[in-house]
Amino acid sequence: MSRQRTNKLGIVVRSIWERGEGKFTLIVLAFWLVVALVSLVWTPQSLWATDGYHVWAKPSASHWLGTDGTGADVFSWLMAGSRTNLLIVLLTVVVSALWGLLLIAAMVARNSALASTSVVIIDALISIPTVLIALILAVPMGASITVIVIACGFGYGLNLARVARPAALLAARSAYVESALANGASGWRVLVSHIIPNILPVLAVQLSLSAGTAVLAESGLTYLGIGVPSGVPSWGHSLATSVKLINVFPLTVLWPGLIVTVVVVALNVFGDVLRDAIDPVTNPALRQIADSAEKEGER
């Protein structure tokens, strides 16, 4: 079983890499991860080293991307910000996935009252903007990464459940689920073993979109003063501190804006290529493994 899973993982990775957009996404995400890890132990300049005589400086040998309004090295802050944004994305994806799967379980429950009530509640909550949720949370909690993660995870989890409901409902009413329940399988086992595997392509797309939107949300919420607190490096913080003088010093806005754009595009595209790679319908190699396993089961 473990060897089969390893083979499937290899097929998925190879299928992604064989596509041009897949190469782009894997390279960008791998580079992001490497930079985030390196920034834990090294940056070209200290984050707290400032030079009042060289503020808003142009790129040079000592400051590769120039300096900001305090004379701090822009490249070093962007490197350190990569780990903050990576942490926010990972936590947001986990929270939205857990919250979304919990809602999906309620929406496809055998109890018709619970299922119908869940649908109505989700339709009502999904209309609440993420920014409004963040503003409400910021009142007692202040500006923090927690505010971003909770607000985004809550909103994106609702979207995940709403989009994945048709596929989850189709799987929950299938013959093999009926058979599993008749043989005494619990609702949790049915969810994990039958429903989730059948909605993985939908989950892949939605979670990758959530990851990309989380990067944008961090920038927007930090600009509003309710995101990453002052003094904590992030791409949104770099944008917020430099956008006020964009007409005078456009390069300081260009670098974080370019990074955010590339990463968001990579995350959004990654969902599409991952969906095609993990779906046996669109991946012949996986379909061949599934057919082989089915034939062995019949023997």
C-alpha cells in the first residue's frame, strides 16, 4: 500500500512538472520555500540596521534592491517577509480546510434537518466580507497574524464548503457509501475514506485559490493596520510603508508588488495543474493504476 502511494505521488509530481505552467509553479514555490528557510539564519543586512543618510536609496552593491524610508535594506526585509507570508498561507490553508470539511460533513449529513440548516447558514455567512471579519477581530485582538488567519480561514472555509458541496453530496449518496454504511462504517470513516478522496480535485483548486488570496489579504489588511503588526517583516508591510511615496520612489513599491503578483499567480495556477494531476479522469497514469487495483480486487 505504501509503495502504491509512493508511485501515485511520483506520478502526480511528474505530471505537474511535464506541463509548462507546472514547472513555473513548482520553481516559484520551491524558491519561496528556500528563501524563507534561508532568511531564518541569514539576510544580507540586519533587519534593524538603518542608515538615516541613505534613505530611499537606489539599488547598489551594499543594498541590492535599495533602502526604504528608514534606511533599512529592502531585500533583507523582503527575504524575512517571505517566511511570514509562508506561515500565514500555511495556517490559512489548514484552518480553511478543517473548517470547510466540517461544514461539508454537516451539509451532506444523513440528518436532513442538519443538512438543510447548514446550507442556509453557510449561504448567509458567505456574504460577510473577510475584511469585515478581520475588523471585528481586530477590536479585541489588535493587529496580528492571528487576525489574518482566522478571518481568511473562516471566509475561505465557507467558500470551500459551498463549492465542494455538489461533488460531496454526489459521493455521499453513491452506492459504495451506502454499502459502507450498511457494513457498519461510521460517518467519520465514510467522510475520510470515500467523500474526501472523491472531492480532492475540487479541494485542490479551492485551497490553492485560498492560499493566493491569503497573500493578497495579508497585504490589504496590513495596509489597513489590522494585519501584520509593525516591526514584523512581511510583503504587505513593505508595500504599506512604501506606497505613500510611489510617485517619488517607485522602485520600493515595485519589488514587493512584483513578488506578490508572481506568488499569487503561481498559487492560482498550481491549483489547476494539481487538479488535473490528481484526478484519474484527466491523468491516464493514475487511471491505469486504479484499473489495475480494481482488476486485482476482482481476482
